[in-house]
Amino acid sequence: MRIYAGNLRYSMGDDDLRQLFEEFGSVQSAEVIMDRATSRSKGFGFVEMDDEEQARAAIQALNGKDVDGRSITVSEARPRRSDSGGSYSY
């Protein structure tokens, strides 16, 4: 399952995001989305977990949780509409 994580601190990296979700199970990938022009975080990212039950547990536990002073938003990523140019949205 692909998971959206938003309102992340701008200094959070891929490894930090992975560690946040590994508490709930095996993480296949974790990526904080970076701005191409500035190489700075956009404040959101995506996590992939193979086990749907673990992924749902992570979503339930982390959505709204205070992480480093920010209330993060966590939900299942939805496929983007075909006209938006990418593969996933939130």
C-alpha cells in the first residue's frame, strides 16, 4: 500500500520518514518529496508498505500525531487523475 504523509518538518529526510513507519511493519520505500528548483523538502512524502494490515495500523496511529511539533497528516495515497501528470496524489 502506498501511503501519503504530509505536514512533515522540512528537515525530515527519507530515513527519518522510514523510521517513523517501521514501528508498524516492513517499509519497502520512503521518500520525502523535494522541490526540484530549490532542493528543499516540500513537506510531504510517500511510504510503501507491502502488508496492508500494517499499513492501515500506521495510518490510524500516525494521522494527526505530533511529530517534531507538527501534526502530521497520514492517509492512503490515491492514484492521480490521468490529466494531472503524475502517479499519486493525497
